[in-house]
Amino acid sequence: MEASDIQTLLRFFKVMANESRLKVVGLLAQRECSVEELAALLNLKEPTISHHLAKFRELDLVQMQPKGNTHLYRLNMERLNELNKSVVVASPIALAEDVEPEAWETKVLKSYLENDRLTKIPASRKKRWIILKWLVKQFEPNVTYPEKAVNEIIQQAHPDSATLRRELVGYQMMRRENGIYWRLPESEWKPV
């Protein structure tokens, strides 16, 4: 999603975040109306309706058709559908440049680690995944470890080495065969 598309969506949501404007859209979705009709139906002043319609015109959400001395407005359903589709677009939504993708992981680690020791094992699977990602990095890739060494490394972080060892194997971060463990490549890990 392009930055200009994001700006358009922000303007769209800002325009639509008004009860009176939502009512105008509802009426215009049913039929064409003049400023005078909309003002009477919504019990608003005509300049207020004109202001709302101007906001809609900026986004091409309404179309105006002259009819004698009045102008009739109708909702541009094609444009509204286009904007709605861009809200639920299947392609990944662009992140703002100043957002740090690992911010949540950092927060979880700060919450559960104190002096490189795990204060408790998170109950939440997502948080536990973050902790296990940190823990598995205590093991070197392409190195085999006997179970006793695995327990010692884990116990440097938390006393419940049996649970954490099982979790590392369960999430396919480590593999075990005949009492020997080794760290698997990250591409083989089975996320939450």
C-alpha cells in the first residue's frame, strides 16, 4: 500500500468519523437529495450540510447534478466500494516508517526477564513463543548437546528446565534423538 493510499484512507476515516456525516451517507445511499432536503431530514442548517458535502467531494464520495436552481447530490457507490476494498486489502498493509516491528517482543522480554533470568514462564502462547525464541539463542547452531548440558544452559535462565526443554522440542526449535539435542534452523521452527 502506497503512502498516498494510506493518507487517502486516513482522510476517509476522518471524514466518516462524524455522526451527521454518516447519516448524510445513509440518506444519499437511498436516493438523491438537495442540501435543503438533507438539512430538513437531519434537522441541521444548510451551511452545515454544505460543509459535510464539501468534505465528501474532496474524496469523490458524492456526485452533484444540477436540476433547475438546485443541486442534487448522490453517493458515489463506486468510489465508496473502492475505498472499502482498500481497507480490507489482501496484500500486507504498509507499516509506518517510525514503527519498530520488534517493539512488542522487546516489551515481552523486558516483562519476563530480569538480569538474563526468566522470572516466570508466560501462560500466553504468543508470549511464551517470544521467550523460547530468546532461550533457544543460548544454544549454538550446528552443535550437539547431551541432555545434562541442555538442562544446565536452561537452568541458567529458569529452574524448570524440563518444561522449557519440552517446549523447545515441541515448537521444533530443537530436536532430540537418543538423549542428544541440537538447535534447528529458524526456518524449521513451528510458530504459535
